[in-house]
Amino acid sequence: MAAPMDPSGGEQEPGAVRLLDLPWEDVLLPHVRSGVPLRRLLWLQRVSRAFRALVQLHLARLRRFDAAQVGPQMPGAAWAWLRRDAEGLQELALAPCHEWLSDEDLVPVLARNPQLRSVALAACGQRTRRALGALAEGCPRFQRLSLAHFDWVDGLALRGLADPCPALEELALTACRQLKDEAIVYLAQRRGASLRSLSLAVNANVGDTAVQELARNCPELQHLDLTGCLRVGSDGIRTLAEYCPALRSLGVRHCHHVAEPSLSRLRKRGVDIDVEPPLHQALVLLQDVVGFAPFVNLQV
């Protein structure tokens, strides 16, 4: 008589314990969660019905889905599961899916997961403010949102986000180039009290008016990224220093109108700033040129 087959297709030795004979709840699922990449799990469903049941049980309990773990070519089974079965997600990151993801794909996922607290999206011409509206209206608990390179994120879209989202704490609007001061002013006035982190990097239309309003309305702001905001100047930075005692980090690289005197007050408070003081830059250049630099006490 032929030896019985195990779920993976190989022969089972007499008395051997099969992998799927182990307790799923106490043994297999914890190891699946900690050690098996999501892409491999999705492939594992094809091995047998038993493996498929194990994977489905794991997916049903999944609280975080990151498309980076699957790769840019997400299998159809993964997206079918997201649309049909995912109901307990708290974090959703879809940054590598920008080539194909549309509102028709995303809105049903948002509708089935009202407890989402963190969403990260990247550039995609097929997505519009409809998805942002579905998130704002359908996920009232969400606290963190990361958008990048969306031309449709403008003042109207930001108003639709700011009004119904009282728990919003972290917002990244990198390279959303339609944003202007008026939109950021509205955001600051509506949600400034809860904001802890904000990125406005690479938004050339954002200037001192927006930064000053953020400073006056965001007393708990800890992280602000203004990298590449060419209209931001020293006036905005001085207002930040006056009104934002909780600030821990500030990005002002390529903000050519921000002068060192406006940053010095923040440096003295220990704020991490992504540009070095001019004297430090000069010493580094000198060391590169001549091979050494004189000792200078930069704390004076």
C-alpha cells in the first residue's frame, strides 16, 4: 500500500507529525505572522486546501496590509481578498500599486474597514478625491494619512479631509503641488489642535502665511517638513520658534529664503534641523579641501 500523502504533496512517514497537525492558534499562526512574508503566504494557498484554510484564517486576522511586502505586481488573489474579505484592517499601505490602482479598486476596501487608522498612498493618475472622501467619511478614527505626488489634492480636497476627521494627527502631503497657503491655513484652523506631524515637502506654492498659521494653531506639532518649499522664509520660521514649544524636528533643506538667525532659536532648544549651521558647513568644506580643520567651539 502506498504511503499517505501530506498536504504539500510528499509522502508521509508512518508516525510522522504533519505541519498542519500542529495547533493552528497557538503554534502555526504566531509563526506565520512573524516569519512568513505575505507574498509567500499568498503563494502557499495553492499548495492544498488545508494550507489555503490556514492562510485564510491568518488573513482574516490581519490588521496591517503593506503592498510593499507583496511587490508592485500584486497577485489578483491578494486584491480579491482585500476587496471581498478584509474587514479588520487598521493600517493600509498601497504605495507600490500606483500603476494600476483606481478609485473603483480602493473605495470598496475603505468601506469595509471603518476602523482604519493609518493609510499611505502614492502617485496614481487613476485615483481622485473620491477615494479621499470615502476615507474621511467612512473611517472616522483614522489618525495618519500619507499622500504623495497627487495633482488632485488641492484646497477643496483638503477641506473635505479636515472637516470630518477629528482624530487626525499625522499628515504627509509631499509634492501635492496644487496646494496653496489658503488650504493649509484652513487645515491649521480646523485640525491644528490635534496635529503632531506634517509634511509639506516639495510644495512650491506654500509660503510663510501657511507656516505662521500652522504655528499659531498647532501647539502640539512635533515634526514639520518644509523641504523644497521655496516661498517659505525666515518670518515663518521665527513664528514657529515662538508658538511651537513641542517641535522636535524641522526640514528646511532647499528653502533658500530661510536664514540662519531664524533657526538659531530652534537649535538652542535642541530641535533637529536638516541643515547644518553655516560655520559647520564651512569647517567641513575646509577639511575636505586641506585635510584638516581648526577646532572651533560651535556651542559658543
